[in-house]
Amino acid sequence: MDYIRFTEMTDGEQTILVEVIGIFTAPSFVVLEQRLLEIDLLTQGSFSPTGMRKYYSVEDEEKYGVMGIRIRVVSLVSTEV
């Protein structure tokens, strides 16, 4: 099993531990969306391939392809004192 720990970047006071339960690769966000719709992991209109432009350039998408990671929350952790 693989896990990812996300930490809130502004103050680092909250983290979430997730288990990776699926990895999906595709040549583009449009293709990824189509594949996830076909296997009922997305509903129509719940994902915007063009919205990903704030994270990925067209050039990077064409050069590297894209990846979607399916996760399951294992635990929420607050480090507040």
C-alpha cells in the first residue's frame, strides 16, 4: 500500500493521511475525464479539464501526459496546541 500525507502549507497545523487506491494515466485531461466517466468515478460536469490550466500548461500536458490519483482518507490530524 502507498500513502500520501498532505500538510496545510500556510501554518502546517493540519495534515491528512490518505491511502492511494488507484492511479489513472492518460495523454490529456480530456481523455482522463472520459475514462473516469466510463467507470463511474466522475459525474458529468464534476471535473473541468480546462480548469487544470492553472496547474498544468498545455505544453507539459502534451509532453508528459496526466495522472489522476484515487485516494481514501486514513486520518485527519490537527497539530494545534
